[in-house]
Amino acid sequence: MTVYAHRFTGKIALVTGGSRGIGAAIVRRLAKEGAAVAFTYSAAADQAQALARDIAAEGGRALAIKADSKVIQDIEQAVVTTVEHFGALNILVNNAGVLGMGTVDEFSVEALDDMYAINVRATYVAAKAASGYLKRGDRIISIGSVSGQRAGFAGASAYSMTKAAIGGMIRGLALDFAARGITVNNIQPGPTATDMNPADAPYIDQVIGLVPLGRLGTPDEIASLAAYLASDEASFVTGASLTADGGFLA
Ligand SMILES: NC(=O)c1ccc[n+]([C@@H]2O[C@H](COP(=O)([O-])OP(=O)(O)OC[C@H]3O[C@@H](n4cnc5c(N)ncnc54)[C@H](OP(=O)(O)O)[C@@H]3O)[C@@H](O)[C@H]2O)c1
């Protein structure tokens, strides 16, 4: 049985892309530790509503918000809705992301623009929209990727570019928010078993071959690092890109 601390009682969180995968694990973890958690989704409405119901059934507070990270106004409205519903915003987790693969000859500039909008621009927009609500001790956490440091495969240039951009952005944001005592950090997961990277994919043995620990990560293992960064225990950590990758970058 896992025993959870209650580090986030009285805190309000917003997690983008919380309906599935790593985002859903972060939503559950923050809620288990006492936060009221709003989260966005763009397509998986049934999964989003089920997650909100599960958390309520366990005595937690959660709110599913339909908001497409490709649309600037949707992100801004998600921040406003969170504050209107729960009364504040203390922890912003920029998790929503998509994976588009293809070599430079195959992958279109339009597809690159779409992926950039979701993986990169949305993170900036959310930080900008949240800025006026965040206070001393609050947190911004973004989910980048080891792909920002190591492409690993042919066909990863566009995705790797978006994740490298997160590392640069959070260093700048960390300085922008430092004077107000708000920390900004980046989590770089390695290959993690989700719909984005299914454990039964035909290529998965090749992926696992790049992971010294010899397995995929779980969404809960990434959520643990998010919970640490969101907690008071990480009060002196800012501008950092931390990996949870089974040694992929070692
Ligand atoms: N899995 C890995 O191996 C891995 C490794 C490194 C980094 N990451 C990063 O971790 C994050 C989560 O990935 P995951 O593996 O959990 O992926 P996933 O299982 O595909 O889940 C993606 C989540 O993002 C949401 N999302 C996608 N497009 C969206 C949009 N336009 N607007 C709002 N929400 C959107 C999805 O919601 P809807 O379905 O409702 O749209 C879903 O909740 C991503 O940033 C990804 O790049 C993943």
C-alpha cells in the first residue's frame, strides 16, 4: 500500500492535458496529496470526466476543462476558469503535448507549426496567463522530454526541437519569476508507457534497448517528480531540467 503525504492541502493546481497518460497521473497524485486540481483535455472527454468522478469519489476535488492547447484563448480561459472555480492558482503544470515523427523529407512545416503551438507556445501562454494569479511559493512545472537532449532516432528533429525549447524557456521564466519567489522547472521523462509510447508498440524493444534500466517508465514515476517539484521540499530548485529516464541520457 502506498502512503501519500498531504503536502498540497489548500493548494490549487491546473494541469494541461490531464485526461490521459502522464498528465492524468499528475492530476491523481496532486489530488491524493490534497490539492484541488483543474485539468484540461481536448478530445478525451469521457476519460477526463471519469477521472474527475474518480477523484471526487475518493473525496478529492477535480474539474475537467475542455481547452485545446493549440488555441491561445482556450488556455487563457482555462486559467480563468480554474481561478473562478477554486478561488486561486498555485501550481501550473504544462503537460499537454503531442508527438509527431518523420524525417525532414517527410515531416511538413504545417505539422511542425501545429506541434510547436501545442508543445511550446501553449506553455508560454499558460505561464503568461497564470502570472497575475501566482504568489510567493507557487510553482510552474513543464513536461519536456529527454528528446530535448538526445534525438535518439531519425525522424525526431521537430519533436526534439519543441522539447529543447522547453528547457530554454523555463530557464528564462525561472529568472522572470524569481524575484516573486515562484519556481519554474522542467521535467524530462524518458520513454514512459502511455498512449503516446505504448508498451506493445512494434518498435518498443528498440526503445527499451536505449534505457539502461531496461524498461519503460510509468506515469506514476513521472508524477512523483512533479509532486516533489510542486512541494515545499523543492523550494530552492528553479530553472532546472530534471530527468526521470531510467538512464536514457546517462
Ligand atoms: N510517453 C513518453 O514516453 C513521454 C516521454 C517524454 C515526454 N513526454 C511528454 O509528456 C507529456 C504527456 O505525454 P503522454 O505520454 O502522457 O501522452 P498521451 O498519453 O498521448 O497524453 C497526452 C495528453 O495531452 C493532451 N493533449 C494532447 N493534445 C492536446 C491539445 N491540443 N490540447 C489539450 N490537451 C491536449 C491529451 O488530451 P486529449 O486526448 O483530450 O487531447 C492527453 O491528456 C507530453 O508533453 C509528452 O511530450 C512523454
